[in-house]
Amino acid sequence: MSALEAGPPTARVSPARHSGPQWDQALRDTALWIIEAGTRDARGIAPIVQAGHPALRAESTPYDAQLSDEELAALLDVMHRTMRAAPGVGLAAPQLGLPLAIAVLEDPGTTSAEHATAREREPFPYRVLVNPSYEPVGDERSSFYEGCLSVVGYTAVVARARQVRLTGLDEQGVELDELVTGWSARIVQHETDHLRGTLYLDRAELRSLAATDGFGARWAAEPAPAGASHALGFPLD
């Protein structure tokens, strides 16, 4: 069995509350496995793990130079290509089986003026978050359908803070401290939650849960989930 067939190294070790040189080496080995997977794939992408994988339920290890600059750049390239190919608007390292506090985000926005207004969705240029954290700003919340590349086939409504304060670092180690609003704030919350072992379903209104090959596609296509709320009987914030 090849290394790729065996899966990422950390998949064979429970990632919960690990630390120290041996764990850092396991993280590096996993990152190198992901980079290798990208080089073997014609599109330059790596496999996205699905719900049930331990990395998705771990508190990610803070990034602290476990990789060389060249290795980090290669990992980010694979993550970016994988996110775009999926397609998605964000991807956290745990979604590739790597419980390390790194995520990539990019949202081209929407061509629908109605959706853009209802969801406060503007283009969000590509960026990297390292060891990110967020705090809600104010009490305003908004409820919309979300999906996840690690929970394929389903969508559900999640009420999230309309505005958050984002802190952390970028890939160059530059400190981040900014306010993010609307759909971009939703992406930040979704991806940062991944680094805490939280899936969007943990925060979802479960009565809204729908299969994406059925009614879910219809409900998610609405600018806001008012129709789904009425038909499925769940409240909106």
C-alpha cells in the first residue's frame, strides 16, 4: 500500500490535545503528504475529508513554523487550488486531514443583485488566515443556508453574527485586526469554526436541513430562507 493509499499520517493518530516535537513532526508529515497528493493529481488538488474524520473534530494546533517557508507556500497552493476546484469559498487545513490552524478564503461574489443585497455579499479577495479568531460585534445576526465541502450533499440554515472582529495572522506573519461584515463574516466564522473542531451543522437549525439534490437546491437558491422557514417550520433570527 502506498503512502497516499494509506491516507494522511495524522489520520492514524488521534489529534486531540497533542503537542511537542513528535506531534509537530506528525503535522509536517501530513502537510507533506497533502503537497505530494497535489503533485500527483492532474488538477493539483488534494482529497477533502468528510464528516467523521478526527481532524474535523480536533482543536487545531496553532501554527508555529512547523513547516519551512517553502513547504507552507506549497501547502497553501494546494489548499487554494482544492478550494477553487471543489468549488468553495473557503477551506481549512483540517478539511484535508491536517489539524493545523490555517485556512484559505476567496469569494468571487454573486452575479445576482438581489442575492448580493439580501446576503450583503461582496467579492472577498483571496487571503490566508493563520491562527485566526473572531468575536461578534454587536447583537445583529443573520440566517442563511450554508453548505460544507466536508459534509457533501446537505445544506442547512445557520444564524451567525452579521459582523465580527477578525484577529490572527496572514501567511507572512503580519497581524490581522479588522471588522468583517455580511457574507464575508459568515465565511470567516465558518472556516475559523473548522479550526475549533466545529462543523456548521453544530450551529444549524436542524429543521432546515435539506439534501442538495432535492429541495435543498430550491431553498438555498432563495435570496433569504423565508420560504424554507415557512414550509419547514423553523424560526429565523
